[in-house]
Amino acid sequence: MSPLQRFLIYLAQVGPQLPSGHTFHRIIAAQRVLQGADPDTISREVGVERRQIDRMLRALHSEELSAVIGKLPEVAADRIGASRFRIAQLLLGALTEERFQREKEELIAGRLIVEDHRLGRTDTDYRVLNGDRKPIFRINIKYHGSAFEQAQTWVGLAPGDCFALATYKINQALERQRKEALPYVFVVLSCLGLTSRHVSEQIPEDYAWFVCISAKFGKRDLEEAVVAVLMSNAFADTFADTRGRIAASEFRVLSASRAERLLKEKLFERVFALRHRGFTSGFRNAEIDMHFSLSQEMVPVREFLRMVASESPQRLTVLLDRGEIA
């Protein structure tokens, strides 16, 4: 199989998941013309100019992949591995959000409205509003799969009861909260042992190759399109165990206000980077994390939802802002 044939096989799967206007829709349009479709009709349907389709047809006729997507990068094994790891990270995030979609039904069934903000790729995944559509708090979903094995030694917490959150993320959340006067809540799914490294081994290498050679056309768009394919029924068996473990895990809630209070109270106790003399040399590229107890300092999501249902929206806002219920 030639590189062009390999590319086109995976483009056929990933392409429909790419956002409208993506360059690769020109290639898809040209393929449809080659299969007998009317070029003018395809041009209107896909929103690609006829001359662009004609140009791509000439490139496809050359049967050279470089003619279709330009100069090809070197795709070494380590790049394939890094791509599989990144896709695995995004897949775990997407599966966590899929799980939260079911949890949030409890919010929707009550007095509240949950707005989906994930497409914006900001620090907000969902925003919760009351019945009058007034915002009450915003949610950031996080996945937690890797245990800090030395947690007991460095921060006084058992590895299975320790969640690390970068201090800059706490600060960003607080800045957003103060600017908008809207409480900010982290909702964390802890599924220890199910790591990105573990899941990356299940990512088919061809999808990683496809992303690597196409990265200049929007790496994040391509990765997310691959994740959408991997979450389809076609891969249900491949990731059945991953989905099952996520389904059996528990969400816990931590407000930015409580995170700030605990950070101030336990700064040198829980931010071991501030006590470790050789941190920058011993832990290259590591973030400066605050460590929280999952069982003692974070609220199970169902308990949090019961509080949300029982409190008035006004009091809920005050309690979240004070960090008193999460």
C-alpha cells in the first residue's frame, strides 16, 4: 500500500469529524468526484470552490502523497508514540466528559440548566444556570489516573487518596471567578491505574501516523477527530474495559475557593516543590502542584448534587464562593 492510499483510507474515517472549512474537505470533495459525483454539486455541498477541487484532482492523479499535503515530515517511532500518548490523553478526557453527561442529568432534572461550553476549548466545560438563566457556577472537568507513589513521603497523603492540581490552574480559576463574580468548580473523576500510557497502547498506530504527517493542518483538530472515531461503535470492544473502569469510578468536587483556602493553610505541607531543594533539576518540566485529599477535602459528586438541589440558587452561590460546600 502506498503512503497516499494509506492516508486516504484514514482520511475517509477521520475527515467527516473535522470542522467545516478544514483543508482536508477539499481532498474529500475531490475523492467523491473521482468516484463519479458531479463536481459542481460537490462544490456546493461541501463549500469548496470548483477550482480547488480541480487542483486537488490533479494532485490525486499524481499518486504522490507529497503532492496532496506538501512536504512530508519524518515520522520516527518516538513521534508515533508521542502522538498515541496525546490521543490517549484526549480520549480519556472525552470519555470522562461522556460519563459526566449522565451525571449532569440530575442537575437538569431539577431546577437548573447546564450549558455545554466544551467546543470553546477554554477553562470552562459547563456553566450552570438557574431557572431564570442566571449563571450560578462554572465547571471544569478533570481526569485523574496516575497515583503519586511518593505522596505519603512528600505530602503526607496516601497515594490512592492524593489528587494533584497545578497551582497556576487554581490561580486562573480564581481570577476568572473574581472577574465574573461566578464560582468556579473542579469536577474530578479519579480512576487510578487507568493512565494515558496504558490507553495509548490501545490506540491504532495508523491513526497516530495520520496525525503526524498531517499535523501542520491543525494538529488539535486532527487529534480530536481521531478521538471522535475511536469513541464510535466501531471501537466499542477495543475500549470496553476503559469505559467500564471509568463508569465504575467516582466524581469528586472541589471549588476554586476551597482550593485556595487549603493552599494557604497547607502551602509548605502539600506543595512539596517549595520544600524540595533540587526540585527544578530533579523534576524537569514538572508543574508546581498543590495536593488534595480525595476523601477528606473533596466532596463526592452525588453529595454535591444533593446540596445543589436543596439550597436556593442565591445561597448556593454564596456557599460555593466561600468554599463551604465543595
